[in-house]
Amino acid sequence: MALLKVKFDQKKRVKLAQGLWLMNWFSVLAGIIIFSLGLFLKIELRKRSDVMNNSESHFVPNSLIGMGVLSCVFNSLAGKICYDALDPAKYARWKPWLKPYLAICVLFNIVLFLVALCCFLLRGSLENTLSQGLKNGMKYYRDTDTPGRCFMKKTIDMLQIEFKCCGNNGFRDWFEIQWISNRYLDFSSKEVKDRIKSNVDGRYLVDGVPFSCCNPSSPRPCIQYQITNNSAHYSYDHQTEELNLWVRGCRAALLSYYSSLMNSMGIVTLLIWLFEVTITIGLRYLQTSLDSVSNPEEPESESEGWLLEKSVPETWKAFLESVKKLGKGNQVEVEGADAGQTPEAS
Amino acid sequence: MAPVLPLVLPLQPRIRLAQGLWLLSWLLALAGGLILLCSGHLLVQLRHLGTFLAPSCQFPALPQASLAAGAVALGTGLVGAGASRASLNAALYPPWRGVLGPLLVAGTAGGGLLVLALGLALALPGSLDEALEEGLGTALAHYRDTEVPGHCQDKRLVDELQLRYHCCGRHGYKDWFGVQWVSSRYLDPSDQDVVDRIQSNVEGLYLTDGVPFSCCNPHSPRPCLQNHLSDSYAHPLFDPRQPNQNLWAQGCHEVLLEHLQDLAGTLGSMLAVTFLLQALVLLGLRYLQTALEGLGGVIDGEGETQGYLFPSGLKEMLKTAWLQGWVARRPAPEEAPPGEAPPKEDLSEA
């Protein structure tokens, strides 16, 4: 009662081996694709690690890179095996290694599937690191003369221009931090002194945003300062004005960018996983059909290929038995020794 | 009837010629593909930058011509590779015999197209200067006209240009001082300062010493200063006469000119290389064709044959062509059977 038995004659076996050889080489290409996807994601995460507190998790790109390399190695090996499978002399060399190799392939497929799932599921941790990192980035916006943080202004400005976003959740985040350095404030001006005195921490807070928040699609020149003061600007109502500044927060913008990147990578990995499963099944059929050639002197004869020798419950039982035997192996020997000794004693 | 530039081709040199041709044809196909990509890229760039070039500018003709030339070069390369591969195999050659003639004609036309595109690549970038001057000037002047049909996108396009290409104004940020870039709709008529400025200007324009936000340079250590740029006392620690990183220093005219001239230069050099390759491939194919015709289409023949460019000198060719045309026209008034004239032409051509 083998699982999914298929009859193979010589021609069919040859076709199977040839087809598998071709598929394995395509799969090496697919492995290279996964590797480059992982590399691309790693570079993208590195590029913006400044706004992610340098603490983002590189688990997804690292695992994609590892899976890509492993896929290349395994599939080129499988291609070599399929190429040799048509020659009985060469195949005899590979015969003892095929069963453990197939077990490793099955394991590899399971891990590939898990990695593909991870691509979809790990955006939650990214959200937290982004939120923390952006908050810190905005705090250090004015520290352009502090070593180690002098690049933060440029990073945040270019981020807001490129991703068309403003602040952490929205432009009002800029109202709560002092983003103008004290060096450029005129302390002899009454207005500046009043503002600083009226603030509990002595910070200079304005209802203004940096220039990088400005939206070029606005019909009027950008209003950056006194945003909430309608009377400061002619014909302006800050509550109905939508085109003046970017409305989206940078956290949402970056999150959606990385999510779409990881989702598409996950889909590609799933497709490649399906391809790998097909290859593993084909390799299993090839192995069983070549092993079950009844008369080794007649390589042209018909044979049968199957997925599992017995049905699934029986195979599972046999597997459990073999595991139990391994565990009981020592015990049986000890009992035998005892039984051997007691008849001697008695 | 001496053939022009004859070359004796025994079997081994014929095979070498065919193999070398195969390689050259693939190189030609590669070069044609690269030209297609490069001119496609240039076309896409021109679509974005079209507003900043004067409408009378002929520059878009360059990528269009090189697109056509690249396509012909790609086709010539692919067919040439197939033909030279087939000429090594006696069984495959017969269907290719009829293809080689039209291929050579098409290839020569393609070569002409390549020369035309190369000429455009050398001549057109000179006209870019004036076109950019006019186009950028119009775009800056209409920056404020966000509600005038036909110019409502100018503000967004100029802002995006300055943000992406890191430039400000036409030749520098002071160009913005001479243009009213704030629309009158957003000027408060009751504000004394506004009224003063408008009255003091001859044309009634509202001019300020300020620039739009897109001129701001993110590398500056201080938050961007956009207004009162000529006034040394308006901002603490700011001296407009000192070089600073506050705004982008380059003008958009220079940046765009360099960008487009670089693209045209790259395209021009690729066109030159492709023309060379195409000429070599066509010459080789012609010699191969005439040599194999001399053998009567039997490729493996060990005999020596002669390959040539033209069966006879230029004067004799023109004479034969004229006679053929005369013979073709004569039967009509005499009502001779038209079936005689075409076979005569075929015999004299073969």
C-alpha cells in the first residue's frame, strides 16, 4: 500500500531525470534571487538605521541570505545526482547517500516555508524600533555641532523629502521639540526671551516645521512658521488647509515601504518554496523508481516509484517503533545480560 | 566585368569568416540592445524635463532616431548571427540564401540611420543652451500661476526639479529676486509693506529677497533661511556675502545642461561603436554571401571561390541597371509578352 505509486519505464525515468536536472539548475537561479532579495533588504535596513536607533532586527534579511546560499548548494548537488542517475555505475556511488539527502531536503523545505512566513509576520517589531528611532532622531535634529549626531538634521530632512512625510505621526510632533539650535536664536529679541521664559523646561518651542515638510503640490508658497495662527497669513485656515505640508507621519510612511518590500519578498519566497517542494517530490520518485528496479542486470525494465513505502499511519508507526528501539536498545542488552546471568546463577 | 575588391576564400578561411561573423553579430545585437535601453532612458528623462525645454527645441528627435537605429542594429545582429551559423551547416543553409539579400539592404539602411542619429547626437546638444534658457525662464515666471490653465503644474515641477537636482533658480538663487513667485491671491492688500513694495516696482510686481522652500540645502547646519537673504542683520550669525550651505549653490540651467549633454554624449559614443560593428558585419556577410553563391549554395565544397563586394565596377553597374530599366519599359508600347522581361532580369542579376 505505497503512497501515490507511479509506474516508470526506462523512457519515463530518463525523462524524469532530465527534467529534474533542468529544474535544479533553474532552482539554483532561484536561490541566487533569494540571496539578492535578502541582500537588498539588508542594505535598505542599513541605509535607514539612523532613524531606527541602530537596533533593528536583521533576522529576515539574514535568513533570506542563508536560505539562498543553501538553496544554491543543495540544488546544484541534486542536479549532479540527477545527471548521474541515468548511468547505473555512477548512480551506485550516490545510492547510500540519497535517503539522508532527501531527509535534509525535506527539512530545508520546512525551514524555507518558515522563513517565507517570517517575511509576513515580523513587521510588528519594525514598528516599535521606527517609533523610538524617529523620536530620537527628531530630538537630535538641532545638534548639528555635536559629534556623533551632526548628520541627524540632514538624514531627517532627506527622509521627509524622499518619503513625503512629516514628523513621527504628523507635523504636530515638531511643535513639541526644540528643533532650532540656541546658536541661531537672537537672545536680545524680546519675542525669543518671552517664549523661553513661558516654557517650563526653558526650551524654545514654535508652531513651525522644517522646510522638508513642505508639499510642492500646494498652490501657495509653503507656510512653515505660525502654522496654527490663521491671522498671521492672508486667506489661510489651518484646519482646512491640506496641501501645505505633508500629512502622513514618517513612521507610517517607512512602515508601509518596508511592509510592501517584505510582503513581495515573502510571496517570491513562497513561490520558490513550491518549486523546491516539486523538485523534492520528483527526486523521491526518481530514487524509489531506480531502487525498485527488480533485476539489476536489466536496467531497461519497468519499475515503480512511490512517495512513501507504506501508507502514512503505518510509516508514522514504523518511525515511532524505530525511535523506541533506539531508546530501548541499551535496556534490551542489559536485560539480556541479566537473563544470561540469572540462569547461570540458578 | 571585374568584381570590386575580390577576395579568394577557400574552405578554412570561409569557416573562420563565418565564425568571426557569428561573434560580431552577437556583439552587434548586444550593442543594439544597449542603444535601445539608453535612448529609452533618455526619452523618459525628457518626458519629465519637457517643461523646461522650449517647445521649439529639436532635442527629442535624438532619442527617437537612435531608438529606430538601435532596433535595426539589434535585428541585423540577430539575423546575421543566424545566417552565419547556418552557413556552417550544409543542411541549414538553403532557406537562408533568400534572406541574405534583403538583410544586406536592410542593414545598409540601418547603417544610414545610425549615421543620421550620430549626426544628431553631435549637433543637437548645442541647441540645448538656448532651449533651457527659454524654458526655465518661462517656468520660473509662471511659478505663481497655480490657477492658470496650462501653467498650474509649473510650481510643483519647479519645486521637484530643485529638490531632485539640487539646484536653485536659473543661474543662482538671486534669479528668484527678479521674479514675483508669490501669487497675488495670497498677498494681503491691507498690509503697508506689501503696498509699498508693489508701488515701488515699475511693473507693479511684488518682488522680495526671498526664495521658495525647494532651494533649501539639507546639509546646512542651521534651519533654512528663506527670507531677507540680502539683509545681513535680519538673522543672527548669517552673512549673505560669505559662502554658506544654506541654499543650493548651483543654478538649474548648468545642472540640467550637464546632465542632458552627458546622456547625449554616452548615446553618441554607443552609436559610433554600433556603426563600426554594423559596417564590419555587413561587409563580412556580403563576402560570405557572394563566396557561397559562387559555389552554387553547396557549402562543403572544397573548391576555392571568390568573394566580392560588387559584381562589377560602379559605371558598369549603373549601365546594367539603366539597361534593365530600359528593357522593362520597352515591352509595354510593343505589347511584347511581359513574361519574357522578368526572366531576362533574373538571369542578368544572378
